[in-house]
Amino acid sequence: MPVKKVIETKKLNRIFKNGEIEVHALTDIDMIIEEGEFVAIMGASGSGKSTLLHIIGCLDRATSGEYDLDGVQVNKLGKNQLADVRNQKIGFIFQSYNLLSRTTALENVELPLIYDRTGQFPNSKELAQKALEQVGLADRIYHKSNELSGGQQQRVAIARALVNNPALILADEPTGNLDSKASIDIADLFVQLNNKGKTIVMITHEPEIAQFAKRMIYLRDGQIISDKVIEKRSTKAFALKELEKPVETP
Amino acid sequence: MKRFLKIFKVAFLSIYKNRTRSLLTMLGIIIGVGAVIMTISAGEGATLEVENQISGLGTNLLMIQTKSEHKAGINVRMGRPIDEKDFEMLKKNSVWMPQLSPLVAIGAQAIGPSGYKSTMVYGVSYDYFYITSRALQTGSFFTEDDVRTAKKYCVIGQTIREELFPGEDPIGHQIRIDKVPFTVLGLLTEEGSGGMQDMDDIILAPYTTIQNRLYGHQRGYTMILGSALSEDHIADAEMEASELLRESHKIIDGDEDDFEIMTQIELQEITGNITGILTILLGAVASISLIVGGIGIMNIMLVSVTERTREIGTRLAIGARESDILTQFLIEAIVLSLVGGILGIVFGIIGNQIIYKVTGFFIPTVGYSILIGFGFSALVGVAFGYFPARKAAKLNPIDALRYE
């Protein structure tokens, strides 16, 4: 039985026009990500990784090329259909969590289900509770977002991304606002979720966090310059140990 | 529908979580709706008051006077004055007006044993008391004979008694009206309604006496008052009087009347028009405050959209459609203005009560003013909420997510 393709792009191009100047943010991206993968996308700023994430996340459309997400030809969809695809197939995780302030963890996690039009989640509260249990926040469900630490807030955001059981979890610099220890915890949580079968695409510029993934794609100037399986994956224990090492200052 | 309820809940929570701001936003609407209700009700109250006073003038009343024309802001009497000949002719020939009385009005100073007052003195006949249905508290009216023989008798209103005879019984005492002594025969009952013209600030005396003693230099009457047989016959009485007067004044067909007949119904219509215009005017002024309140809502909603750009970006990213965002913000604006509207209604009703307590001027809170206030506030919510809501819905999710 062939493995299901979650993402398949063919000759994906994204050109930004700013008056006379054309910027090729992405050039001929061919990429296949299968179910159950954990991919880290790396690259310097300006390499096009954010643009790629926006296109994969159906927030933006490619100028040319094809993109299939979980069997749906995304580049043929209208605005509302794109919103529905985002709602049903993608779980977003942002660098700055983007939780609603003065709102409980539970309500935050329920948020994607409010916009569900398929009617497949009648028990949204239960689902939200379950998602929070998965990220280890069972005892914090009625805490408001501003009463939680950064790491806990990001966990709420991850629960929010999990709640509608999407085909793809898309994380944009998920550890960018966290300290090293919390970052490692979050990366480890991704590994656990991936072990349970979740497909995860994570953008990061921290190599030690990228090392937790199974596969690494490196972008430069809008093109994929390397795409390889990570052979020595990092683990929580290893990463924590690395933290203890004295930093060599010149 | 279920989704709409969810979005409604989202909108409601958002208002609740920004309680202070929401309340301040509503303030404009609260004051606006309150003002609309209070002004419309005040206009209505004034109409009621005036109507009361007009119906207090008498029953089935007709007023016949010399034609006057507005010239440069003052009434100028045209034509010949209405006089004794007209009165006698009408009294003899009129079928539809069983009661008729001349009215000779002068402003004069009345001096009593304990005080004095500038007032209106009306010279009338005995019929006047029937026509205006005024009653006595004590004493008696002057009689037909008193009128014929021009006795120096008078009947006074309550205000006059208070000024001239504080704490005393005025019956049988003398007062001086512009130096002429009159004996007080009767005291009128209180007319009750205060307001524009004090119906108790009045002295009634035989018109013959007034004409002879106080009014000698002028010919004719101020007007002739008549009372139609019944309310249904006011028009008949008017037509009849008009025909009789044209005939006796020898006015040829086609020429204009040299007199004017005003009925109580016409008087009511005229004053009704005036107070109606007043109400509309006041309401319009109050509506402006509602519009200002609406702009306040729009302003806050626009700020709120900017402030919550990232929230909107997040909602769009996790699958909200543009229409969901539009609905949410529109509901927020409408709920704000409707809640403001309801509070404004309460404010208006309480305001009316306070005005009543303080000034004694009764303002009925009229139902349609509540409807107007409420409807207007809903309209304001939609009209001024739509623009910010659309702005929110049209945000590009990528930019919105990046917004700092």
C-alpha cells in the first residue's frame, strides 16, 4: 500500500511584483511530503521559507505551478474554499502563539471548531479538553492565556492546531519566542505527536531544534538547495545535556 | 444557524471582555436615544397641554372678529370692527348659535385692599359663562339685567384673588380697575392647567360697563364669542354666521370677507401644526446626537479592528471566512448600539420623570418615541458598524498575522 501524500508541489513559483521590480520569492519548488513525516524547513531570512509556508498553509497562492494538499488541488480554490481547507486540513502554530487574550485555554482551543461548516464536531468542548490533555495541560484548561507561561501558551496553541484533527500541522518558528529549555520541551512534544502519526512541517532557523525532525529541507534564494533525511535525530535528553555544556567564549 | 449563534457568542464575549470600553462606546448612543425620547415626549407633552387649554376655552366655540392681516410682524385690523349691530343681528337671526357674547378685552391694573395686579379684563355678557363653561367657587355671576344697566360688578379668577385678597373672602368687596371701582360678585373655580396662559389671571365684567367706563375711545368689540348647538353643528354655525355677516356688511359675491371666524377645531389644528413642527424640530436635533453617537461607535470599532489585527489574522488562518469576520464585527457594533439604545430608553424615561418632579410639567413617554429611538440606534449600529467590519474582513491574513 503506497503511503499517502499530504503535500505535493510541482514547479511552484511565487513572484511578487512591486511596480517595475519583480521578486522571485520561490522558484520551481518540487516537493512531496508524505503522511507521518516530520519536516524541518530551514533557511536564512529572505530565503523564501515564509512564503513557502504561506502557500502550503493556503494563506497565499502560487503565481504558477501546482499544489495538492491531502488530495485537494488548492490553486483552483476560491477564497471561501481556501478558508475551509485551512479550517479542516491545517493546524497552524505561530511564533507568538496568537492566542486570544483574556480568554481561557479551553475557549482558545475551541476556536477552529467555531468556524467548522461540516458539522462533524458537535462536542467541541470535549475535543478541546482532549487536545489540551494531549499537550499536557489537563490541569490548566480554565486558565486565561495571560496567566500562562510562554511554553504553556505555545502548548495551548498546539492543542488548538490539533483539535480538528488536521492532515497537516504547520509550525512557523514555534520556538522563536521561547527560552532554550521550553524550546526543547516543545520540540519534544512535536516528536511525540509525530510518533502518534501526525504529519508536521516546521519552519525554524535554530539548527538544534531542526535536529528533532526526521527530514530537513534547506532553502536559499527561493530554491531548495538540500533535502535530506536527518540521520542523527536529537532527543530531549541529548539536547538538555548539550545545554549544560559550558559555552566557549572567544 | 448554529454557527451564527457561535459567532454571536464570540462577538458578545468580545464586548464583555472589554467592558469599560464597550460602556464608553455606548455612552453616545445612550445619550442620543435618551435625548430623542425626551424631546419627542416633551413635544408631545406640549401638544397635550395646548390642546387642554384650547378645549378649556369653551365648548363648540366660535370666535368672530375683524379681519386682520399680518403686516411686518404685527396684526393690523382691516375692515370695519365687529360691533353691537353685528351682535344684535346674529343674536336675532342665528339658528345654530343659541349662545352669543361680545368680548371686549383690555389690559388694566386691578387694585384690591391688599394688593394689585396687571391683568386682562374681559367685558362679556351673561352668555359667556355658558359658552366657556366656567363655574363659580363662591358668590354669583352678574345677570342679564346687570349687563343691560352696565353695573360695576365683576367676577374674578383665582390668581387675582391671591394677589388682591390674600387669605380673604373677596365677595362683596370693591376693587379698582384703572381707577373705576367694581364690586366683586363671584370667584371662579380654578382652571387648573398652568402653562402658557394663566386662565385664572382674569377679571370678567359686563361688556357694557367696560365699554362705557374703560373702553370709550374705541368702537366695536374685540370679538364675538358664540357657542354652536353641538359639536356636529360647528361648521353649520360657521357658515351661517358668515352668510349673515356678509349680508349685513353688504359684501358683494366674489369680494372677500371683512371678518374672520375661527372655530375651536381650527384653533386646535393650527396649534397642533405648530407643536407638531416643534416636535419634529426637537427630534431632529436629538437625532443629530444619535448620529454623533454612531460615529463614536464607528471610531471605536475602527480602533478595535486595528488593535485586534492579529486576532483577526489568527481567526482567518484557522479557517474563518471573510463573512464570519464581517458578521462578528457587525454583531459587535449592533449589540453595542442596541444595548446602548435600551439603556438610552431607560435614561429617557427616568429623565422625563425627573423633569416632571422638578418642573411639574408632565411629559408622557410616548410609545413611538421609544420605537424611534430603538430603531434609530439599531440603524446606527448597522450603518456605522458595517465599514469597520468590512475593513476587518478584508484584511490580508498574512499581513494581519505579521502585524505588531
